[in-house]
Amino acid sequence: MKKILLVDDSSLLRNNLKKILVSIPTLHLVGEAVDSDSAIRLNNELKPDIIILDIDLLKGNGIEVLTRIKNEPHLPIIIMFTNYSESAFRKATTKLGANYFFDKSDDINGLIEVLINLSAS
């Protein structure tokens, strides 16, 4: 079973993603964060296999989280899931070590497909 940490400041989005995650039996949501400090702390405490990470957070941002996590001993798979779909954000997060990048407005199916594939490996 793959452990998931969900990092997004939108409770509506987190709730919708939780409905998707529970439909994939080999995934387990272990935590949620709405800001960068909580995301880093939960990554270190819970050691998730996968982090679904937004760029826009209540305090800090997903790029800061990505940068800090990539320097931590525990390195989960990072899936950027954001409304900031411009190519500059995609390039920047990929350069910093994000494994996947999806646009919230039209890439939900891509996210689900990757989660299913990751959960099977």
C-alpha cells in the first residue's frame, strides 16, 4: 500500500481528491497539509511514498516545499497538482525535482492514471 500526503490549501479540492483516493484500494491517505511548514513536518513524520502538492498554499508555497523536501533524507514521489499551469511553472518544478505535473482544471484523469500506476508498483 502506498502512503499519500495531500498538500493543498483548498478544503474543497482536498475533499474531492480524498473521494478519488479511497476508490484506489492500494493507496492510503496518511495526512493533509495546507501550508509549507506542515507539509515539511508531515513528510518527515509520516514518510509518505507520494505527495500531491499545490503551488499556492496558505503560508509559503509548493515550490518552497518541493525545494526543501528534495533536500530531506526521505524523498517521496512529488506530483504537482495546481492551477498554475503555465510552462514556466512546469519547467521550474521539474527542474527542482517534481516527478509529475498536472493542471487542476483539465488533468484530473492524468493524475488518476499516474496514481493507479504508482500504486501498482
